[in-house]
Amino acid sequence: MESLASAPTFCEPLDDDGLSEPTFLDRLFDQGLLVRTGVDGLYGRSGAFESVVEALDRLIGRLGAADNAEVLRFPPGMSRPAFERSGYLKGFPNLAGTVHSFCGHEGEHAKLLACVEAGEDWTAGQKATDIVLTPAACYPLYPVAAARGALPAEGRLFDLQSYCFRREPSLEPTRMQLFRMREYVRMGSPDQVLAFRESWLERGTQMIRDLALPLAIDAANDPFFGRAGRMLANNQRAQGLKFELNVPVNSVEKPTACLSFNYHQDHFGTTWGLTQADGSVAHTACVGFGLERITLALLRHHGLDLAAWPEAVRRVLWG
Amino acid sequence: MVSPEAIRNILARNEALAPIAGEISEDENLFDKGLDSFGSVQLMLALEEHFDVEFPDHLLSRKSFSTIRSIRETVSSLVQAEAA
Ligand SMILES: [Zn+2]
């Protein structure tokens, strides 16, 4: 992981050399916008921070309102069998978070307490439950959609938002372990889902422009694990399956993906037996909005005092 | 030179290609025949094990594994490089 100390600076004379000046993360803590928990990437949020997240959530809802997406909300945990079937472990075993629980009897309880008391590992007896932390907002959706039977001729469109978990502890505030992702998910024919992705590439770009943030759209790949993952990543790029809308937050050289536009082809359709009206395998695509990441981009570029943000930006967010 | 049969035998281990592995011509696109991304990764690993080679990063692409001919050429070049 690149250290913040070497991160180049921009947009204000902020010298993150780690000696004389506090980092962006430190300033977020100092200002009370984020709250330390002792775990990198796991933070509390202040009312001010949340007011931006909520405004963005509403803004994204307004941008998509005309499409009449079906709103669904899932908790940040999903069924373990569904998670296993999704194939997530093939690509990202290192990022997954499983929920474990104490399943023993009284004798084991006493042993557990003794371990805690002695500062020893008390987790050895914890058993995996049937819940896994949601890795992306759309993962719990596919089995639910497939259970309804074949798609109607016009396909389907869903509106999701969830806390998601990825185990990648980092000092970059934009790389949280638990964060919220708003998503629109389209299911249908290849033409339908690609048209959807195209429309959100446009809308998303306009949205970030309206928020007066610098941006670039780039071909991207998911962070697949290992050597096999390198091949998956190369394929994903070569086929133009994933694009990201990047905004410099921590550095100019390594900008932060704030929106992502993903074409899964028939991956989830095949995995879940999701079919189009004519019986052929459904294709899917999703657009994801990293709500904390966009919030952090706004704080980085417009300052930590929301009241001092440009009037035009405040109008977009709060009317 | 690596024979097409050796490649077909390995393709036959893939679920989607197993029933047709014997009939696929050297230039037919395996992805059109039902090979998917994860299948291509498994194919890559199986080829590495069978021929005792390691694909360098720049060959870890869809293109390298798209036809029996391209697989033969890629694997042959790696086997020769090992032998040299
Ligand atoms: Zn998604």
C-alpha cells in the first residue's frame, strides 16, 4: 500500500510529508468529520458528513427517477450459500468477510472467558454462521430476481443501497472496510443493459461535473486475487467490461474510483439461472456510486467546512 | 510442437467444452463454444501443470487461450524457451 506520506498534493498547498502537516485523514479526524475506532478503514461519521452522504443519495435518486427502478434494500449481510454460489470467492477470497458466532455450551463459554481474561485468542471456537458480509450492494439481488422467473420483455431495473464490506485495511480515507454503495442494476438483453450503462456514463459524468469535481473516465478491472486474477483482470479490461469515474482525492497519480460501470455479460444470469423473456440467459450491468468516496472528494476539493462550499455545489446537493 | 490432441484432452476437462472437445477445430473460438472467464483461468492452470510451464503476465489474456492453435503456439514457445 502506498503511504500517504509520499502522496503528491493538489488543489491547495497541502504538504502531506508526514512530518510538518497532518494528512487528509488526520484533518478529517481533527475536524470531527470522521471518528477514529482504532481500526484502519473503520470510522464513525459526523452529522455533517452524513448530511453530504444523504444529499448524494437523494441526488442519485433524482437522476434516476424517470426510469422507475424498483427500490429494494438489503441489510449489509447476505446468505452464505448465495454468496458461495455467486462466485465471489473465485476472484476475491482475500476481501470477503464472514460472520462467525459462538456456538458452544457452558464449559466452552468458561474457556472463552478465560482466554479473553488471559489475553489469548478466544476466537478459535467461533463457528461460521450462514451470513456473510455483503461485498457489493448488488450481490444479494440476483438470487431474489431469479426466483421471480423469467424477466419481462423490457427487462428489470433495481435501485439498491447497502453498507458493503471489503477487508483491505488502509490509511487512505477513501479505502474504508465498511462503506455505502448506491447501485442501479439492469437485467435484460445485451442491448438493454449496455444502453443502461451508456446512459449512466453520461449522467454520472454530468453529476460529478455539477459537483465541480475534476474527473476522468477510465477502463478498469476489479482487484482479482493472485495470478489467475491477473488473467481475469486482463480479460475484463480487454473486453471493456468495467469503467470507473475517477476523481483525485488522495493523489493525482492514483485517483479514486467514485463511480463504477460494470457489464457482467451473462455471468450472473448463468450463475442464477436468470433468463430473458425469450428464454435466453439474461445479461446484467450495474452502476455503483461510492457514497463516502464522493463525499470525501467533495471535502478534499471544496474544503472541510460545508458552509463554505461553492454556492452552486450546495444548490445541487441541498436545493 | 505440442499436438492438438494434447490440448483437446485438457479442454475435455472443462464442463462446457467436454462434450465437444474432440470436434473443435484448431481455429474455432473457444469462448464462442462456451468457455467462460473462470474456465479460461482453469484451462491456463491445467496447461501450466501438464506442460510444466508458467505463462508470463503478458500472455495471461483471452487471446492466448482463444483457439487450440493459439494455445499450441503459446505453449510451444514456452516449452522451447524452457528447453533452450
Ligand atoms: Zn453491482
